[in-house]
Amino acid sequence: MSALSNVQIQLVDSVAQASRFMTWLGETNDGIGVDTETTGLDKFKDKIRLIQFGDDNTGWAIPWETWGGVAIEALGKYNGDMYMHNAKYDTALIEKAMGRKLDRTKIHDTMMMARVLDSTQSAALKSLTARLIDPKAAAAQTVLDDAMSANKWTWATVPIDFQWYWFYGGLDTVLTRRIARHFDSQLTTARPAYELEMSAQWIALGMEQKGVMTDQAYTRSTLDAFEANLEELRIWVQDNYGVTPGSDVKIIEILQRDGCHLTKMTKSKSRLALDAEVLEAQAHHPLAQVILQYRRVGKLAGTYLENFISMADDGILRPNINTCQARTGRMSVDTPALQTLPRKSDDNPLAIAVRNCFVARDGNVLVLCDFDQIEARMFAHLARDPRMIAAFMEGDFFTNMARMIYGDPTIVKSDLRRQLTKNAIYAIAYGSGLEKFCITAGISMDEGRPFWNALHSMFPGIKSFQREVNSIALQRKASEGVPYVLSPITGRRHVADDRKEYTLVNYMIQGTAAEVLKMKLIELDNVGLGEYMVLPVHDEVIFDVPKEDAADVAAVVKETMEDKDLFSVPLTAGVDITSRWGQKGS
């Protein structure tokens, strides 16, 4: 018998049904599932078509256009907890339709529960249903999918009264409520992590609603210049080598013909790779240089500038801020993809033009605050290595570490040995060994091995931390069937894939840094700066502030972000005030 055989789903399409629904709601005091069916996936442009409510066995689907008043009355009267799956999305749409805010303290999110408890598993509702409740229930929704495909319906055009549309909409609330019960019993040590994520996502929603201003005229002119540059590069490749920039196989043949030694294969192992790493290694060859530049300019134009134009509404971009989608819990920003914005470098000087598309609103300036080396600081704290910790107490961390490793107190920030030290620390933090470190650092194994050994000899806490994390994960795998470690701040479970327990060192470092940023976002909101926050990117927070308040806001931001007592190393942050994001530090 199916786990859902006793479930009843009803459509509110009459006064009598509305009355039955309100009676059911009044008798349901143990929390309800809430969901919406909408015209699309854009929470700022699309609209609600159905709103659904349910408990463990009964679901109700309410057409918003005809019976939305009943739903609004229900949302106002119900005093219990509400469980949603992807609460940020549904809450935004419901609040927009209602014209007022819900009591967010009563809202829970089963998607967030799933991600906090085990980030290796899919957090999609269908996947959770198949894994935790009934595989048949998830598979049965193919009836709706097939009908939509056969009739060429979209989410905006599928008939409201089509039975499988409203039935599965109502069923989702039942599934959500049952999944919430399953997870609630597991949210013991991880409850602080879940509560942190819930608070952080409401702040993220506020930033999404406010949006970030773009200079559309500048963006268009920059895009035109980039496209002209792409055409020039295309013509050069064609005229000089008789191929197009996208002809990887032919380009590889030319490079090999000219003596380039290529060995890296694609992920599928079907042919030689021609990615950025390969092209950078052949920097002496003019074709490799031009292809690399062509790709860089093309990415800047297509991934960023074109989307900044097409997705902006009166110059305002409202990207989607994923507060807990990454395995480590790091925040990411997409639609458009701002998390992957390139930084200006000697190899990619045009990248700064992308950030310069972002500006302050009229009469405002941008206040930009960025943690200083947050991941390296978390590494030092978690490793509990006295010398690593001491390196953070005064002066530049990587310079101090390089001086210790080389025994040379004259090393300065511009010294190449400092960069080598920085490369090594981040390589270790991301799970790389000696060989990978040497490749990324551009040195031979013979050069890298003495340095690598000296680093670990000088800072033994690094190896100890790695061994400790691996040992705990393997113990839990043996006793509980899952290799995981817990965040020292919130108890969040960082879970490794099988036989990849070594990744947990990185998860601990990145995950702790992610939690620190979210904690600070909440603190910034609590001191009254939430209305100014528009975007978090990596370890940076961007504020859009009236010019006359900028100095005061900057001072409060710096005071809030920095912390001398939370960890064994101080948290520090840099603050800039500018009119364009790309002008930071200039």
C-alpha cells in the first residue's frame, strides 16, 4: 500500500468548499504546509495561480484569481507554523500578492533543513519524497508532466481546473508537512545552523527585492566595444591560421604541429583538452594567446554584459541569492551569475569593466566591505597551530608565514616567496597535494617539494587538523554509515562523498567562513543597515547609501564586521566608499 493512499486533495471552487477549507484550517493546530503554483520562476515578475495548504493527509488547492480572498483570510487567521519548500520564493510571491508581509517567524523551510542536514543529497521536493516518503508519489507526477507536454501547456497556461494540476499542487503541501516531521527529529545539534540559514535567507530576500543599480549606457557601450574586439580577434585567427576560434580540434592540431606539448584530456577522456589551463601553459604561442583572450572577452560579453542588459528592470538587477545551495554552505549569486565575476588581473585587465557596470543610485554612493583573508583565518583557527595564529596578529599573514618558512625576516609583500606561500595555503585548504600545488604554482616538483616539506614542518597543526578531520569522519562512517564533521559554530553537518573524506577539511574552512558572513549579515541588519544592503558576493557585502550618511555607515559596517574575540585570530575587514564597484581601492 502506498504511503499516500489515504491522502485527500480538494479544490476550492465554491462557497461550500471555501467553508470546508476554513473549518479544516481552524481544526489544524499542528502546523501546515504552504505552497504556490505560479506563472513562472521569476519571483518579481511572475504571479500566483494557485495557493495550496495541507497537513499530513489533506491538501487544499485555491485558485488565486477567483478565491484568493479566502487564502488571504486563512493566512491572516492561522497562528501555527507554516512549512514551505523553498520558502524565500513562495514567501516573496505571497507577500507581493497580499501587499503585506507574513509573520516570518512562523515560516519553516524543508529545503533548508535538507541542505543543513546533508548537502550531498538532492534537496528537490521530488527527490526528498522518493527518498523519505514514497517513490511512487514522486514518479506519479509524470502524469502532469506528460499532459503539459502533450497539450503544449506552460505553467502560465495549464488550466486551473485541470485535475492533475491542482491535485499535485495540493499534494506538495502534504509532502512538505511530512518531510518537515521527518527532519524535525534530526535537527538536534544542527538546529542553530538551520536557524542561522532561515535568518540569512530573509536578509537575502530583502537584498533581492531592493536590487542593485547598473549603468545601462556604460554597459551597452562596453558590450559594443567587446563585440568589436571579438570580431577583430576572429578575423586575426582566420587570416593567420585559417580556422575559427571555436575549432578546438583544428587549433590543437596547429599547436602540436608547432611543437606545443599537450597532454591534458577532457573529462570524458575522448580527446585532448583546450581549456584555460592548457592555453595559459602555451603562452609563448600567438594562437594560444589570442584564443585565450577571445574566450575571456566572450565570457565577459555573453555571461555578464548581455545579461546585465536583458535582465535589468529600469537599470535594477535583482539576482537570485542562494544562501545555502553550495555543499559548503557558501552563498552564491546567479541569474545573472555574479558569484563568478572575474577579478582584474594582469592577464585579464578587461574584467574590471564588468564590475564598473554596477553603480550607486542617484544621490548615493556604494559602501563596499570585504573580509580580509577570511578562509585563511578560519584555517588557522581550526588548525590551532600557534605559529599560524601568531602570523595573523601583526602585519601581513602570508608575508609572516613566508618569513618563518624561509627563515628570512626581510621578505616583503611583493616577494615571490610570499605568493608561493599563499598558493600553498589555499592549495591545502582546497584539498590539493604537492603535485597539484606545483602545477598551479608553475614550479617543478623538485622546486616544490623542499618548500612543501618546510611549510608542514614549520606549521605541524596543518597535518594534525587534516588527520583529525579524516579520523572523525571515518569513525562516524563506521558507526553511523555517513562520513561527516560538525561546524564548530552551529553544529551543521558537513558530509563527504564516499572515499572523499579529505574534502571535509575544505568544507570545514569554507563552511565556517560562510557562517561567519551570515552571522555578520544578521548583525548588520540588527543595527539598522538592512535597508542599505544590496548584494553579497564571496566575502564582500555591498551597500547603496545616501552620500550624506556614507561615512557613518562605513564606520558602523567596519565595526560590525570586525571581531577580535570570536576566534583565536582576529577578523578584520576593509571598507571602501565609491560610486562604481570597479573603482574599489582606486
